Amino acid sequence: MSEAGHELTSSGYIKHHLVNLQVCQTEEGWQWDPEVCSGKFNTVHVDSIGFAVVLGLIFSLLFHRAAKKATPGVPGKFQAFVELIIEFVNKSVKETFHGSSKLIAPLSLTIFCWIFLMNSMDWVPVDLLPWIGTWFGIEYLKVLPTADPNITFGMSLTVFVLIIFYSIKIKGPVGFFKELAFQPFGKWMLPFNLILEVVSLVARPVSLALRLFGNLYAGELLFLLIALLFTAGPFGILGGAIAQFIWACFHLLVIPLQAFIFMMLTIVYLSMAHEDH
């Protein structure tokens, strides 16, 4: 554990692994220094976006390949696996979504698979990819996209835009306003209704983003803390290996569960947007 030839402390090691590969534009030109870019509005987290895009392409290519090679007879193992995922998502949509839309099922499938793949990066040893990155002169590399609030908020805000779009499309602008203004206490309590409903509406993308980010960030942080045990001698290595295995096994539940929760809440929110009271 070293940075620029100097040994890192435990806190320095954790802090280093939680810093994104950042780029921003300043008066001096493009800067790749996190100390310069941190907190700037035009900062881009290159690693989070890069891993998210690559994993999204992997999902698209795999499912495209499965669809292209699908056969009506006895399916192969990969086709059966893809069909199992599609049936699972389709069943969740049918049981939860009460409207009529050709977008919801593909959107739900994309959300579930994409978030699952991004979450799965938490299984990659915390030092492996950053160590490989140093071969190419990359000092900082954060490989878990969903541990970056910019990614989770980007996804949740997209869902929020769809909620507003379908609410206006199905209910009309007047109907949508009435839903915000006259519920739950009737027209005579309009100001209170607006406050409650607007807060409830805005809370949806915030809760979606923070729930996913918080769980994966905490999991990544614990992996880093466990990694520190490997520097504590033979007993630390043994304890670290056991703790790493147990926490990785626990993530067999956490990783798909967080993808499922994000997908289900998206379906529920869009179903509510399609319901005309």
C-alpha cells in the first residue's frame, strides 16, 4: 500500500480507494487531479462512467446474442438462463404494474440486469484493478459504479422524469395538478396537500438513489477495512481471508437484492403514475 513511493496509513489507504478518477476543466485547461477537481460542477468521474458504460454494453451484447440465437426447441444453458431472468422480470411487472405500457418491462429488465452487473464489481478484489491501473499511470480508480452517488442519482432522476412524463400523459396537466393539490385532505387544505405531495414526489428519486448508493458504499468500505487485516501478520491474513469470504458470501444476497429493490420501486412508482384517481 503505497502512493508515489510513500507508505500509506490505514486511513490514507481507505481514502485513496474511495477517490474517483476525475477530470475537470479549469482556467489552466483539463485537470486530472482530484484535489483540483473535487467539488467542481463540471467534474467527470471517468471510472464510474466508464465501468457503467462497459457493463451496460456487456448486458446489451449478451442479451442480443441470446435473442439472435434463440431456438424454439430445447434451449441451451445460456438461453435458458436469459429466459429465466426475463420471465422473472415479466412476472414482477405483471403483478405490480396496473397500467398499459410497452416500455415498463424492457426498462425493468435493463434496470435489474445493469444494476446487478454494476453491483457485482464489488466482488472484484479491492486492490486488483487499481493495481493494474498503476501500470498505465492511473493513480486513482474506483471500480464500483453504484458506490458513486452521481451514477445512482443519474438513474433515479431518469426514473423521476418518466414518473412526471407518464403522470402528465395519463392524467393530463390539470389532473396531475389536482392529484397534487387535492389529496389527501381535499381542496380546502390545498397548501398542505401541495407540500405533502411535492415532498413525497421528490423523495422518490432521492430514496432510490441513496438506498442503492448507501448499501454499496458501505459494502465497499467494509471490504477495504477487511483488506487492512492482510497487513497484520499471519493471523491477520487468516482472519482477513475468512472475513473476506464471509462478506463476499453475504453479498450474494445484497447485490441482487439491491438491484431487485430498485427495479420494483421503479415499477411501483410508474404504476402509480398510470393510475388516475
